[in-house]
Amino acid sequence: MSEFNILLIDDEPAQIISIKSFLKRRKYNVLTADSGSEGLKIVQNGNIDLVFTDFRMPDINGLEVVKSVKQINPEIPIVVMTAFSDTEDAVRVMKEGAFDYLLKPVNLDELEALVKKAQEHNFLVSENKLLKEQLQERYRFDSIISQSKEMEQVLNTAGRVAKSKATVLIRGESGTGKELIAKAIHYTSDRKDKPLITVNCAALSENLLESELFGHEKGSFTGATSQRIGRFEQADRGTLFIDEVGDIAPQTQVKLLRALQFGEFERVGGSSTIKVDVRVITATNRNLEEMIAGGSFREDLFYRINVVTIHIPPLRERKTDIPVLVDFFLKKYSKENRKEISGLSREALDYLMRYNFPGNVRELENIIERAVVLTRSDVITTADLPIGLTDLTETGILDPADFSNSYTEKVSAFEKSMIETALNLKNGNQTRAAEMLGISERHLRSRMQKLGIINPKRLNKEGSS
């Protein structure tokens, strides 16, 4: 463990000797200064982890020491020691950023407890900095896996808008990576050191969503047992990513529009106006223009969120990205599962290149993860790919320009493809797959039996036994 350097600033020699000897016995490295100005020179030139400073000193007082140290290095915790039990002085030093204060004569047990508290604080600050650096590294634009010209255009637009304050609307099918682009914009912006807060509108009911976005006051509705701040307040000075913005109910749209226009709102059940500085990024896989025409989405809100639009094309429209994504997911899941997978067979990659991926990048990732888990070889082959996928790509039966199959065969193949895709996307859950397809579960089971479809969930169980 590296040395913990403590600086003592006090014009009383007896106090310095007492505290220094106490800390030295506990293996801390202690530096001393008999004036505020001398102490500031040590801070300026040395690597100090914690400062204890007297409040009343002949040259500059403890309040000025706090202000000056914070200018040199705002992360150094400072404890102010004072012989006067003046609460006004304590409030002033804490407002200027002091870590804590001690009353003289100093209780050495309290002092040691503060040292340990400061060590924990410094560790957390250091850990948070590392985590932020890792996040910024992970979500840089050049960390996004792609090589297609279509994604180059997406990243170029996102990179240019990142430094601005403009609201951004990210459009694209489910699974294309809208949240990844939103995170890259935030971590490349001037707000990268501030919070990035995410809310998924599709996952919340209308009443819950309003409370989630704007917070609520105690007693504002049944179950509101305490005050709660919303995502807008949490994101103050940072970025708020509103996913599936097309799922917001009209009543909440009005409140969102005001928050975007004026940067202010009231909590649910509250009357006080709260002002925030938030950069908003939204995303949707829905056709907002059709929703406006149908009256379910406000046109004025659309123009407010649509300052800059980024459209992420589906994977079937940028198939040159498939090989690099496959390579990335292979390495990722090989490492996670402690397997040494060298790659895909040419035939397996050919199947993937010809598949249309209705679930986009998310579906490709699931296919590769499944293949890595189930394979008994060091190379992924067609045997490791989902049966439905290889059935679809082995022939041109789904190609409308290929007339080597009859109309009935093509219709059956297309129906089979839809059902197998729905089952794959819903992890074999027939109830959810039927809902996705807009048919009853009974009808789904009947068609599965007729078309010879085996539930992927059962396949996974058999493959892992």
C-alpha cells in the first residue's frame, strides 16, 4: 500500500508535536508547517493526501487555506481545527469544501477516525476516476465495432453533435445499438464527467413514468411514502437518455415538452418549480410521423427532440459489419466461457452473411454466444448455429425472385421463419412469441406442429445435457 501523506498546519508547536507523534506511531507520513502560507507551498510542491489546518493563524486563516488548497487540488480532503466552538465558522469552512472540522483540544481518537474516513474517501475518488476513464474508453466512437460506410456516417454525425448542447433523436430498429451511440455521445461531450442517466419508457406505466422522470412529493399518490427526485434532477449538468420516447403517454409528453423548452418542471404532487441543466438524448424504434398523424404523439415535442436525427441502419443493410462483429463477440464469449475458439468455418460465416437478422446486432450476439457455449470444437461450424437459421439460408426459398419453389412452399417457409425468429427473440417463451406475432398461443402451437418447428428452449436444454 502506498504511503499516506498528511500535512499539519498549525502555529502552536506543542499541538504539532502531539499530533505528529500520534500519527507517526500509526505509520502515517507526516509533514508540518507553522503557517498557512508555508503549508500552501508544501501542497503546491508535494503529494499530499490529507490536510489538517488550524483555523486561527497569524498570516492566513483556515478558511483561506481551504479555498487555496481547493484551487491547487480540489480532491485533497481538508480538516479544519478550531479552538472556538463557533458554529458560524464551521458552516463557512464546510461551505468552502472542507472535509470536516475538529474542536480543540483535539481528541486523538476522533482525529484517527477522520484519517481513516479520508483514506476511504480518497480510495473511492480514485476508484471513481478509474471507472469513469474505463467508461469513456469503452464508449468512445472508435470503440464501436463497425467497418461499413453506413455506420461511418452514423459515427461521423454523432461525433460532430457530441460537443454541442443540441437534443438528439436516435432512430433505428430494436437491437441496432441506439443506447451504445447515446453513451458514446455523452462520454465524448463536455459533460462526460457528469451523470448519464437512462430511463426506458417502454418498461414503465404512464403514472410511474411521470414520477420516474420528474420525481414526486410524499403523499402525492398511494405508495408515495417519501419524497423522491426524478431522473431529470439526477441528470442535472449531465445527460438524460430517454429510450423508447414514442411510448410516452400524451399527458406526460406535455410535461416533457416544458422541461425541454425551459429546463424546469414540478415534481408529481409538488408546486415548487425545479430548474435543471440537462442535455437530452432520445431514441425510438417507432414511426413518430405516423403517430403524430394519428394524434398519439405531439408534433411540437417531435420538433423539440428532433434537432439532430441519427438513423442507425439495421444489420441487414450493413452486412459488411457482420465479420468484425462476429470476431468481437467470439473473443468476448470465448473469454467469458474460458474456451479457445479460433473462429468460424467459411460455411458458417456464409450462412450468417446471407441471414437477414430481424433482431439485428443483439440477435447476432445471442447466436454467437450460444454457439460458443454449445460447441465441442475450437471452430464454430454450421452445426453450432440455430437450426432455423441454417434452414433459412440453405436455399433461396425466401427469395421472391427465386421461383424454384412453389408458392405454397414459400409461404410456409416464410411463416416458419417468422415463428422461429419470434421464439428465438423471446427465448423460447411461446406465450410472449404468440403476443409478438399477434396470434393466440393455441394457434401458435398448432402452426409449430404443422410446420415441424421445435421450440428453441427445448433445443438448448438438449444441447447442454
